[in-house]
Amino acid sequence: MRVSKEKAAENRDRILKTASRLMRERGISGVGVDALTEAAGMTHGSLYSQFGSKERLVEEAIADAIVAKGQELREGSTLGDYVSEYLSAAHRDQPGSGCPFAALCCEIPRQSRGLRERFTAGVRGMAGWLSDRMGSGIRQRQRDEEALATLASLVGALVLARAVNDPKLSDDILRSTRKKLER
């Protein structure tokens, strides 16, 4: 039975959203094709007909997550608002809907060149967004450097806060990094 173009696009989007959520929750290596097809309510055949391979699905799912998180950034958002939201307990506790950089950065060096290129483009885009919100009284190069340091602080703090098994320490990591970035 043939599937309409609209239904195929809908299926593709469902697979991408499911894959990006599961990969952010469990890691890339922690999600097999069986788990992906089951969670998306699809068959192996539909997954492979849409993407050809798990590697290609991973690339597209992570790229989709980066784009989706980027679209959530409002033009009117201030840097302070973003930092507060990013370094929150809610963001820490919901990796499946959170930042793909923090959820996946430790796995990316062992992934395909295509995925690393997409991830790198996403990091550059996020750094650019942050740079645009840095003080207008400083030179562009200085703003760009500050944006990279801010991005590294945000991602690093969230990764550490998720990694420790002490809830108070986790909260302290988020709070102290928030305070440092607010200065």
C-alpha cells in the first residue's frame, strides 16, 4: 500500500522528533533502531525508506533538534532571560526536550563527519545569537569571544549538573554559574 506524500512527510517528521528526543534522553549509542521504530509507531522498513541508514537518521534528527531549539529563541529574548531558563532545574531534568549541545556533546567526537559538521554549524549559530545579545559598547571580536565563553559555561554547567548524583551540588552548579554569567 502506497503512502501519500503528506503522510510520508508526517511519518518522517514523527520519526525525527522521536529520534531527537530519545537521543537527548538516552544518548546516540543508547538508542537502537528497534527503540526508534517502536517509539515512533513505525516499522523498520518505513524508517529505512525515509532515511536509508541509522547514521543518516542520527544526522537529521540532531540537526532537527538544533533547528527546533534555535526557533524557540525569541528575537526579543534577553541574554539574562536565556541564561535563567537554560540553567534551570526544569531544563536539567528534561533532557529529551532540552538543549542538544548539552545532551550530546560528549558523544559527538565519535560520530560521523556529517553529524559533526551539523553540530558545529549549530554551535556557531548559537554563539552568533549570544554574540548579538552582548553589550553593544564592545567590539565584535570581543563580543564573539564572550559569546563562546558563555556558551561553554552554559553547556558545561548543565552537563555537570546532570552528571552529579547530589541534588544540592547539582542545584549549586546551576545557581553559581547563573550568578557568574549575570555579572
